[in-house]
Amino acid sequence: MPKLLISTSSFDVKSNQILQNLQAQGFEIVLNPYGRKLKEAEVLELLSDDVVGMIAGVEPLTREVLKSTQSLKVISRCGIGTDSVDLNTAAELGIPVHITPSAPVIAVAELTVSLILSILRRTSEADRALREGIWKPLMGRLLASQVVGILGYGRVGNRVGQLLKTFGAKRIAHDIFCDASLFADTVCVPSLDEFIPSATVITIHIPYNQDNHHLVDRDFINKMQPGSILINTSRGGLVDEQALYEALVSGHLAGAALDVFEEEPYHGLLRTLPQVILTPHMGSYAKEARVQMEEEAAQNLLNSLINLGLAKGDRS
């Protein structure tokens, strides 16, 4: 019996009509048994020779993993990024890799803005203090008074810019494609060295690859304005977490919020700092967005299986 591996930490198979139809056609669905991001060895174990397709999360699909099975024909990412997939090996083996580019955009953008607001108004700190019996209003800052630097102005960065406009914040952006016609009333800053010190809040929205590993390093952080804030809802490998920790302890940065980490689950030193908000890679975890992501991922999987002559159904 051919198998379909769903390696995301969670997936609503019962409500997904496409997967239900594939099961009816004889496919066995194998779920992630750990309820978290899989390690490489765990992916190797789950990718048996009967797995012909997978709906992937952010687990490492390395060259070793992809070459470990002769049966895998398609990878359908439930999400935007492909940094966890060895695309060169996938291409070499003739395995198409699909993504769901539009589904997570609103959810990630809304979480980003909520984190900016929470850091500026210190709501997380106030909540913790009140739970400990301390009644002390904390002085925060207005979002309307900030210069928000959007690092990466793709789908998510653009949406963040739109949301920030309603708060009256000044918006600047840095992107490899600095075409003024694409930026509306957000100011495009072509030079990264000029962009970094110009913002009081920097929020990261670029894809990860080995070339930009630890882009936000000690040098980058030192160029940020004293008292500024860093937000990362993109990919953990973009930020040197030790350098960020040191900048927060020294007071050079006033706060930070991270939804993504270099190692997940995260157990690092940033957990000890009150001026930091940490969330468990939940940017896309809005019900409506998650449903759309899962439907698109399943449809992409089905389309490839139909093209391969392995399944029947309607292409979309």
C-alpha cells in the first residue's frame, strides 16, 4: 500500500477532503508521532520505501534524507519557506517541491504587529508582574511614534507595512528588489548599512539560506539605534541569538520578540529576560490560515500524484 507522510507537528486529516479521498483510493497516511518538529533521524525513520509523497513541515530534508528512499515522488510544503529542503538534491532526484505562498501571510503579519505592540507597551511584562501580585503600571511607547524598519518586503513584509500604516508609524524597508513602484508609501532604503540605524523597530521578513545565516549578528545589532527593538517571525537562523542576548542584557536593545529559533524547541538564555517575548513558531497558527494552508498543501500533493498517474481527482 502506498503511503503519504505528513510530517508537520499537527494536521487536521479528518477535515481535509482531499486526504480523505486519497485514503479512499488506498493511500495510507502516516502522521508525525511526536507532535513537534522532527529531527533528521526521525524523518529518515518515517520515510520508508513505501512513502510516495509527503506534506512537509520545517524538518531537515537533507541530501541524506532525500536519497534514503527510492519511492518519494513529491514534497508539498505546508508553508512558504523551502530553506529546510535540499532543493538541489530534490531537483537531481526529480522530486518537485511545492509551497503554499499566500495562506500564512495575514496570520504571520498580524502576529508580527501584535508582538511589536506588546513589546512597545510592555503588556507581557505587566501581565507577569500582576500575576505575581505586583500592581505597577509600566510606561511604554507609542507605535505611532516609531520608525519601523521592514527587512524584506515580500508578501509578509508588504502586509506588515499595510497594517502599520493604520497606526501612523513611519515605515522604511530594505529589500534586494528596491523598486519604488512596489513600495507605495513605505520608503525603500537600498543600503542595509543606512537602513539599520534609521529604524527604532526592525522586523525581519526574509527567507533563510546559508548565505544570510546570522545576518543579524553582533555587528548588525551594534548598528541598531540604542533602545531599539528587534522582531523575528521569519526564520531562526537569521539571528545570532547569543549576540541578541548580550545586546539586551547590556541595554543596547530595549526589547525583542521572536517566534522562530535556530533550534526548536527553544531552551536558550533569552527565556530569562523579561523584556523579551517568545512564542513557539506559531506565526501561521490562526485557524483560518491553517485551514487554507492545509488545503493548499493537500491540493499540491494531489496535483503531483495525478500527474504521476498515482491518484485520481480534480486538479486545481
